[in-house]
Amino acid sequence: MTIRKFDQIDGLRFFAVFAVVCAHWPTSQRDFFSSITSASRGVDLFFVISGFLITLGLIRSREKTETKGTSLYKFYIRRFLRIFPIYYLTVFILWCFDYNHISDSIWWYLLYLSNFHSIRIQDWGAAGHFWSLSVEEQFYLVWPFIILFVPTRRLPVVIIASVFLSLAVKTYWFITGVPFWSAYMNPLGALDTLALGALLAYLYHFHEEQLRKIVYNFWVAAAVTAQMVLCVYLINSPHYNFIHHIGIRTSFGLFSMWLIGRATFGFEGVTGYVLDSRPLRYVGRISYAIYLFHPFVPVLLARFKYPENQDLRVVFYAVVTVGMASVSWYLFESRILKLKERFE
């Protein structure tokens, strides 16, 4: 069995990558709007989506007659085909031009350890946004074994424990004064969002009707939205640094969990119309390449005459980035992805 295509999740990916590029391409945003559309929130949404889809696929693979070893083999081959080719091509091009002196730290990027490199130097490094890709790869090294080998009845306990483990570790780091870089880029610091996506996958697979009732409940929607808005408000206050270090990722993860859960059954009305729109879903589909390329576009266009207005300049960047990602998708990624069909 293959994972059913959740079309509206591609629409959510659009908003995730939109948040990232808004943060990396400065616009005339107000502080509150900037908090909502920060790169962190976009990455958190990507993490929850990833945790949901990866875990759902692994849970479904348990029901096949094939061995766990075969399931692991197919999982890693499919992940390799989706992630590695365009990533390593990008790293190779950056290395050829020695972008930001990336050759000095090339092995961190080749081994998907750039998050630990940033933690070590307390800086973003040559290609700082690659940190989240490293976190996901580190997650993939461990999570399939948990989902495939832990008894089904104990899976929810292990998944929920993973959320609390992440919170506990971040609390310890905050109390002991560990730099924010560790809490932000360490895989344990991001585990709560990935595990919340995994919990959603468990509920969707084993308790679909109960989940439907939960995500359609008005009071549940109001509660997760209210707690997220409160955290966004408090994060701007210097008196609530612990929210910034500990709670905001989990808070937004809970909101993302509800959002994705609702999208799996399909939003209706205006929200459904927006998430189902072909342009948004298309951008969401190619969002991986957009995420990879977007910080380099302003550098490539630095010598060209682009609009002086800051917001119009961002639109110019966006058009070029989507164009580059489209070329990558049609000429490179989609052709490689056809090989995934052999490992269903």
C-alpha cells in the first residue's frame, strides 16, 4: 500500500516555504507578522509534515508481508532518491565556486552534519539553512527502527515520550545556559515537532474517525490557535526568554499538527479553495528545491538592476527562484523520482 496523496499538504508546504523566504529576504513586515512568518515557523511546519508522512508510510509498511529488513531497505532507497541527488548537486556547485568558503567545512555538508557545525562555531556557516536538512537525515537514521520494531500498542507511548524528551532536554539547556544554537539545531531540540507529526500519523492510521472528530471540533481548533498566538505574542517579550528557548517550537508544532490533520480530511470553504489551488500546490511540490536555492538567488542577482523597492525586489527573487526550482523539478528531480516506483 502506498501513501495516499494529500493534495492540501502541498498547499501547506507553500506556506512553510513562504515563511522561510520571507525571513531570509527582508520585507517591510511588522514584528508580530514577522514572528508568524519567521523561518523557524516554516521549518517547524516542514518538520511536522515530514514526521507525519514518514511515520504513516512506515506504519503502513508494517502491515505488508515483507520483512522489516526489506521495509528498511525500501525506505532508505526512496529517501535517497528524493533527497540526495539535488542536495549533493547543490553542494557540488557551491564547492566549485567556493561559496562563502564552503570548502573549509565541506565535510560537514557532505555528511549531513551542518547543524552540528553551526552549533560548534556558533554561527550559520557557509550554507546555514542546510541545518534543517541535516536534522531530518539524522531523524531518518533512528526513527524507522522505532516505528518498525516497537510493538504497535507501545508506539503512542514512545512517540509522546519523544515529545517530552525534547522539552526536557531544552529545559535543561535553558537552565544550564547552553547557547540557543544547541536548542535550535540539535536533533533533540527539533524532535518534538517531528514526533508530533508522528503522533498524528498514528492517530490517522489507527483512529481515523476519532481524529476526524477532533480536528473538526471548533473548541480544539480555537484552543490550539489561541495557545500558538499567545506564544507568538510572548516570544517578543524579553521577560519570557524561556518561551523562545523551550516552548515556541512545541506550541507551533501542536498548531501544525491540527492544521495538517484537518488538511488530510480536506479543508472546505475559502481555506480549502486556497490550499487546493494549483499554483500553491505546485509551489509546495517543488518547495524542496526552493528551500535549497532561495538564499543564493540574491547573490546571483546582485549585479542586475532590480526594483529599488524592497518588497518588489522580493517578488523578483521569488519569480527567479520558482523558475530555477521548476527547471530542477522537470529536468532532474521528477525523472529521478520515477525510480521510486520500483521500491513501493
